Amino acid sequence: MITAGVARAPNRAMLRAVDFKDGISTKPIVGVANGHSNMNPCNAGIQPLVDRAMRALREAGAMPQVFGTPTVTDGIGMGTDGMKYSLVSREVIADADRNAVNGQMMDGALVIGACDKNMPGGMMAMARMNVPAIYVYGGTIKPGNWKGQALTIASAFEAVGAFTPGKMSQDDFEGIEKNACPTVGACGGMFTANTMSSSWSRPSPGR
């Protein structure tokens, strides 16, 4: 542990300044990778999950240490030079999470995210950390609605394709844009986040 023994007095001294108290050398330190941001709806609802996780870890006798992770969003970067950073960001996220956990010799990790980049990035980090780790998915966005039609962010992209050649009215175009993303959560569709969060199983032979 990074807090045990005489030689670790400086470590404990610094940690006391961030809410570590007596018994510091016996409590496991769990890193909480917080994917919350208001850069996109995917991650904008994560903070309540992080707050609850921090409380639960403390109640279980661990000391949580929260740190932020970056993210970019295809739905916003699409069609711009911003997409050059999309796949690269997965490695950046993986490195950020791993560096925080392994750089301070944490005993475990809880990674919380909800988008197509911090979900695989966080899972990659967990595979490299070599400590017990859990991933918590923030959940998918609720569908939007326009004139009785269910919407996702894909509906907005499709609306661009229909409106540009004059096959969609201005009213419908604006209605879809304004209602496609009614709340927070990962993009509604079987994209990376929702695909990774889904699981299936099949019975073993003979059962």
C-alpha cells in the first residue's frame, strides 16, 4: 500500500489534506474515474452516480479518490475536423484513467462513463491497471418525439439529408432538431456505448 509504514509518512501527510483521517494506512484506496461533463448529453447525467458511489465506498470502509476523464462526442464532432480526435480519445482516456490509478498505487478502481469513447477507453484502462475494477454505465438517453415519431440523434442526421434537397419542411426539420435529444444519456441507438452495455447468453449444451 502507498500509505503503510514509516517511509510513507509524507504520503499520508498529503492525503490528510484531502480528507484522509486516522486509520489511513489500513483503508483501501479506490479511484473513481468520473466521466461527467456538460460537453454532451451522454455524460451530463453521471455526477449523481459518482456521488452515490463515493458514499457507498466510504460506508464500506474504503477511501474513494475521484478524478475526471476527458471525452469527445461523435455526434457533435461529426462532419468537422474534430472527428480526427475521436478514436484517438479512447487511448487518451485509457491512459488518463490508468495513470491516475497506477500512478498513486490505488487498490482498486470504479470507472463511470456513458459514451462511445469513455466506455471502451475506461474498459481498456481497467484491463491494464491490474487492480480490481468495476465499470458503471450511466445509461442511455430517452427517445425524443416529433409528431408521434420516436427520435434519436440519428434522426437529426437523417433530417439534414432530407431537408437539404428540399424533401422536408422547415417546420419538421426544426422540430426534429429541437426534440431529438430530450434529456441526458448516451446516444439512443446500438452504437458503442449501448452495444457494450448489452449482454446476451446462450444455454450450455445439454441444458
